[in-house]
Amino acid sequence: MSKVWMITGASRGFGQLIAREALARGDKVVATARNPQAVIDALGEHQNLLALALDVAKEAASIVAASKAVERFGRIDILVNNAGFGLLGAVEESSAEEVRRVFETNVFGVLNVSRAVLPQMRSQRSGHIINISSVGGYSSYHGWGVYCSTKFAVEGLSEAMSQELASLGVHVTVVEPGFFRTDFLDASSLVETAARIGDYAETVGAMREFASGVSHKQPGDPAKLAKAMLVLADAPRPPVRLQLGSDTVARVREKNAFVEKELGEWLETALSTDFAADKLAA
């Protein structure tokens, strides 16, 4: 039976590619974007495609979009929370307004759309929410602190949701892509902080140069990611986390080893803060 997808940020990048793959195999797709005409221009007119205008930062608009999706296709089987953008700069360089804007889309947007779709999935007693995070959602980097913090938040939300919804037949997976050859490092998806502090030249300044130089030279193939997402959507027992890209796999293993090493070095202190056994018994 064909599946019904709802994909945010579907006018380009991962969202567009996932929508294209889903349509190609006969699934139905609700593709949302700030400019839905861009979705139609990219994917064409299709009887199984419903392109909707949606700013995920607006909760009321998210509810309307979910309602239109159900009205058109009768159900929502898979929600891909893909809409988001990056902020490059030191944490200290990031203004309150810049931080607020990226959290509104990357975190509150995920919450808005998920809350809009979950009543339908709960009533179906089935569904799969796929939240697009990043390798930076598992291991932070200098220059990406605020952006990574939004993805860390998505990871925490996803873990809790997977536990809360398991008994209701709804799965939740957080996907951690590494560096894929998309437009993410272009101005269309990446904002740089207005402030620049000279003391961060060797760390954040170097990261800015790296990001500029690696754009469109990243190792990950976006078309293969889109195919992997269909494999994930079809899995009867999907994972809570899915790492995509050899760079993500390497980084996750590196961080896990570092955390274990540091935990071992500080284990005596870590365990010293419990009440004594005799006090617990009393």
C-alpha cells in the first residue's frame, strides 16, 4: 500500500529529493515550503503531490497544513521534519535575535509540525516521524555552537517522543547526516553572525574559511540519502537514531570513545556524590 508523506522544507535539498523518490515509487506526498510554487516547479504537477505554503515557525499554519493533508489523502504515514537553516559563528558572536530565529525554525518548527500531525497518527495508531538532525546534533563543533544546540534539542525531543509514542504504534527516528553536497553552506541555507570577534580567528575564523572552501565538495551524495530515507520509512522496526555518511559514523565513534575515556578518568569523582549506603538503608 502506498504511503502518505508530509515533508517540510521540500522546495530544495533533502526535502525535494525525498519527495521525488517517494513520488517515483507511487507514494503520495504533501510537500511544504514557504513558496509552494517552487515545489511544483521542481517536481512538476502530479496527482499524488500536494504542495502547500508553510512557515513551520507558525503553529496555526502547521495545523492548517496537516488538516489539508488529511483532507486530501486521508492519512499521514510519515512526517519528515526537514525545514531548517544553519548559523555560523562563535556562541559569543551570536546575537539574541540570531539565536531566536534559528531556534524558531529548527526547534519550535519541529514542535509545531509534530503537534499538528500527531493527533492524526495517534488516531491511526500508526505513523513514523523522522526528524532531520545533523552530525552536529551528536557532536558539536566550534563555530556551530548555536546551530548544533538546536540539533541537540531535536535529538532530545526525538528520544523522548520515541518512548512516549511506542505503545501507540508511532515510531520516531532522528537522522544525523554528515556533510552532504547540497546548498546548505550557501547563503540560501546558512546565515553568518553579524558580529566578528578577533580572538576567535584561529577557531571560528578558520571554520568560516573551511565552510566556504568545502561547499559543493562534501563527500555525501544527497540522492543516496533520499533513497536511504525510503529504506528507513519501510523498516518495520526503525532505529531511534540513523547516522548517514562515513564522516558521521567516524565522528560518532570518536565522540563515544572520548566520552568513555573521560568518564573513566573522572569515575571516582562522578561516583563520590551519592549518599553513603548506610544512609540509604536508614
